[in-house]
Amino acid sequence: MSTAPTVTLGDRFAREFPEMALAWQAEQAPAPRLLVLNDRLAAELGLDVAWLRGAEGLRLLVGEHVPDGATPVAQVYSGHQFGHYAPRLGDGRALLLGEVTHADGEPRDLHLKGSGRTPFSRGGDGLAAVGPMLREHVVSEAMHALGIPTTRSLAVVATGRPVRRETVLPGAVLARVARSHLRVGSFQYARATDDVDLLRRLADHAIARHHPHAARAERPYLALFEAVVAAQAALVARWMLVGFVHGVMNTDNMTISGETIDYGPCAFMEAFDPATVYSSIDHGGRYAYGNQPRVAEWNLARLAEALLPLFADDEEQAIALAVEALGTFRGRYDDSWSAGMRAKLGLPDDLDHAVSGPLVEELLTLLQDNRVDHTSFYHRLGAAGGGTGSPARELFLDLAAIDGWLTRWQALEPDAAAMGRVNPVYIPRNHLVEEALDAATEGDPRPLERLLDAVSAPYDERPELDRYAEPAPDAFGAAYQTYCGT
């Protein structure tokens, strides 16, 4: 029988914000069984990997074992969900176990998803099924490997408890790690209480934890908002560059840290189309791939509204400051996205936008008109060094149009080696994700392990992984949907 190592979890959020944290306990897991453990992340957090794999470690990962001094809480927040304001949302199937120190010296939240009902469950069962929790593990680790800021999955543990959805499914708990779980919705909730002191304390906490430079600004709270605008502009640009579709960009799913959070009905785009929607609940396409920058800006406007009392005592002045700060989003996003597109095409960063801009716009039109696979195109384009003999050409029906574009692009002497560093070979292809989740749900972990191996080193082409670089077969269907899992 192994001796439990000392696991220290801070309770700073629980102590400092009792108005926004309800002490709660995870439901018991009848028969916890480890499905996947992120050994490297565990080591970065100073956690004993061997212990985590044992009985006591599993109890920690499902929330049954609470270290001394820790206070698990369900956090409360508001949010606009598909544009409709909900004043009191909160963790309906999640718990913040506490804070742990990362190897970089900074705190990280250790957070559970699928740990049972809380007072914020709103009629839900508070549980999660194996498939959606493994999806979050795969996609969040793929995003991390792609260099995109994200929450991370520490482990997925099967609970031994059935979960009723359309059918009865095996239940699971996801243990995830984040720089924090502060959201735009957290500030919306604080503002809705009319407690300016709470709003100010929450902003001070966000500054100290995520944007410390703002504390030195003439207007610290405006500087905080500007920092979140910058972080989200850069984040969403990175999503767009790799074809990631979040699927449910509600304000309670936008972090103050600038990390991607809540991998529910998410997926990576295959055939390039700005109208791509994968979420089963996004009937109007509000959160379609091409809408993500506009939605992010809209969400940030809601954050500005929440922070207005901290910007200035005079409301008109506060609004003017907010509008000016929010107005920088589009320029920041455009700069990040344009720089990313030049990199994807191997073009110099200082290339005149008058040259690169029309070239990029023409390419996007060609990709959409020819329904070209987004990831395959850029990889093929760089792999062969371009030219009219490029294997990327084979992806197009309109050969004359792509030949003309390739000639103009090649004349700019693109750097193929640089392209290989930013254009992934492997992403979590939707058909492979479904295959892996189905197999894991039935008790076979091998497809999941192979998929994780591929997406954990997305830029390293390996012949034995050719299957993981190919688009979905036609039989997979264009009407692919993903679900929240609630």
C-alpha cells in the first residue's frame, strides 16, 4: 500500500471571494478507473505520477480525496448564452478543487468536470460521459502542442456510474488545469450584484494573477481590459489560422487569461468554409468559424460594460474610454491573423500588405470555392516547395486558377522550411476523434493512444502516421455534429 505524498492545494479564490464560491463536495465515484493521465503535466505540477495512478490518487482526481486545507467550490458566474443573458449560471457539473503551483512558479487551478450536481445544475444531473471528457483531453492537448493558449487536461477517470443521455453511457470525470477560471461571465456576475467593492476586488485579483503590468498603469482597470482585449484578439487569430471552431463562445466561456476553455461542441474545420458549424445546438450559425472574431469582440463589449464603474467615476467618460479600448480589437486581431497568414505561406513578415493582402484573399476564395481541406493544403504547399508541380494543386478542381495563384506566390520566394514550423501535419481529425472515443467508450484505448501520439507532435511528419494526416473519407459526411455532453 503506497503512502500518499503531500498534495497542497491553495484555496485563495474560495477565501477571497465567498460571494462567488460555494463550498461543495464531488459525488462519489463507485468504481474509479484511470482512462488517461497526462504524466508530463502532472510532473510540471509537482504531483507524484505513480501515486496519481493508485487508488488514493484516483480519489483526488474525482474529488473524493480532499487534501488538508483545500476547499472545493462551485464557482458562480453570469453569461450571455447564444446572445441571451443568464444572470446566474455557475459550475453546474464542475468544482474548483484549489490552486497548485506549476514549475514556472505560477498558480494553476485544478478543476473537475462531471463531478456531480451542484446548486447551479439547473435541472441537469451534473455528470459527464466518457466520450466528451476524452474529447476535451484530446483537443486541449492538441491545442497545447500547436502552441495555442489553452486549459489542459490532467486526467480522465471513468467513474463506474452510468450517465443517461440519448442512451446510457459510462460516466467520467475530467481533471483539468488552467491559469484560472475567471471568465467574462465572472465580471458580469460581480457587476450584476451592484457591489462595486466585489467588482474591484475581482479586477485586482485578475490583475495580480494574469496581467500584473496593469497595476502600474495610470488607469489599472482600463489597462486590465486592454490586456484582455489583446490576449483574446491573439487567441482567436490563432484559432482561425488552424481552423479551430470553438462551437459555444458564450461569455462564460471566454477567459480573462486568454486561454481556450470548455471544449464541448468543438472541432477542426476540414473543407475551408467560413460558414462551418459543428455544434448541434448552434442552429443559427452564431458561432460559425468565420463569425468567431466578431463574437469575441461582442463578448469583450460585455466585459467592458461590466467594468465601467472602475474605468471612471463619470459614466460618459467611462463609456468613452471603454469604446476606445474596445476599438483596438479589430486592429490587433487583423495584425495577428495577417502575420500568421504570412507565416503559413512562408512570406517575409515585413512584406507589404498591399502585396500579401490580395494574395491571401484570392487564396481564401479559391479554397472555399473548391472545398479544399484547410490543413492538408498548407502542409502540401510547404512540403514540396510550391510551384505548379505542388501536390497542393491536386486538391483543386479549378486548376487554371490555382496555377495562376501558385505562380504569383512562388515569385515571392516563400520559405518552405519556415512553413513547416507553423503548418501542422496532424490535427484531431473529426472522424479519427470519433473513432477513438467510440473505441475508448467500449474499453479499447489503442485508437485514442495513437491519436494522442500524432497530435502531440503536430509538426513532425511520420510515415507511419499517414492516416492521421488525411481528410475524412466522403462517407463520413458533411453534416458532422458535436455535442455539449450535458
